Amino acid sequence: MLHLLAVPLLLLLAIVATRGPSAARATATERLTHALASRGAPWVLGAITTAFYWWLSGEWTPYARVHDEASYLLQAQTFARFRWANPSPPIPAFFEQYHVFVEPAFFSKYPPGHGLLMVPGIWLGLPALVPMLLHGVAGALLFMLARRLGNPWVALLTWALWLGVGANVQFRPTYFSEASSSALWLAGWWALLEWRATRLRRWLVALAICTGWMAITRPLTAAAYAVPVAVVALHDIVR
């Protein structure tokens, strides 16, 4: 139901744009369009995205409410101590949980990509910091991509609908690795578009890094992402 947040937002913009004489309406619309087309717009919407999902989590340091979250949090805490694994507990059976190995050592079963990115937040005492910032990055990139392929108003509507869609509301105020994979996915798309437009090698390298880091975060997601991207990239390279 939270996807309906897009409706009052767009109504507010429409009211602002339609008040007053026709000349004033045109000026207001032009100003709004200019603001949405500016370099600062993605930063603002990214900050709103981060604040929104952090608010939905209910606290600065949310509890790991699901087994997956607890595993990712353990992994990040382990990496923050410059370890790949912890010693096995004295009585391993008492520490068994989903998605965690207790023998021959105590560590998460998940690939390390998401946990490595969460480490700075662990050091600062804010384990949710990096996931929430990654949501902001994803929101900003989504807006930028939609604006590039459509126009500023299409981009705003896309971002507003995405912000409150049910799956995002359910999974993003958490420690789940979708925070990393979605940001990498969108960043890779942006890099691909930039490479196709400029043919600068650094954008192809950025695309490879995004795909590779996704592979050590959510391997099956990376495979689904890499196949169509490779088709486009290799086709252009051969040409």
C-alpha cells in the first residue's frame, strides 16, 4: 500500500505547477523540471530513500529479526575483527542456527560480498549504516537511469512508485544482501550506458567490478545479470 505515497507527491507537484496565471504555471513547471534535471536531484532523492527505509526499520541499530539477517550481521562483525571465521564454540550444538556453520569454525554460510561492505558501519557502531546508504544509492541510480532514458518527470514517478512498493518495504529496512546487489545492479547498468556512449575503458572496468562483486554477494543474481549484459557488451566489442 505504501506505493500510494507516489500519489500525494505527484498531486502536490501538480498543484504547485497549476496554481496562478498561465505564465506563472509555465514558470513553476519549468523550475520544477529544471530542479529535477539538476545534478543535485539524485542526491536529494537518495537521501530521502535512505531516511525513509531507516525510519521503517524502527531504530538506529535494528535487531536482526530473520535468520538471514543474523548471519549477515555475524559475518560483518567477524570481518570487522579482521577474521574470516571465529573459533568454534565450546558446545557447538547449543549455538546452531540457520545459515551459520558452528564446526569446524563459527562463521556465516553466505558469500562475503555484503558482509565486507557492512564493515565500516560495524566499526562506527551503526551496523545498518551501509545497507541504508546502499538503498539511497539504488534510489539515486534508479532516478538517474529513468531520467536518462525518459525525462525528469518519468524518473520522479519511477522513483516514487519504487520507494513504496511492497517488496521494498518488506526487505529493505533489514540487513539483507539485496541492499548490495540492487545498488551494484543499477550501478552496472549506468556503467554500461556510459561505456556505450563514450567507449572509455574505465566504464567497462566499472561494469566488470559491479558484476564481480555481485558474484561474491548473490551468485545466482549475478548470473542472471551477467548474461544479458555480456550479450550487449560483447556484441559492441565485436563490432
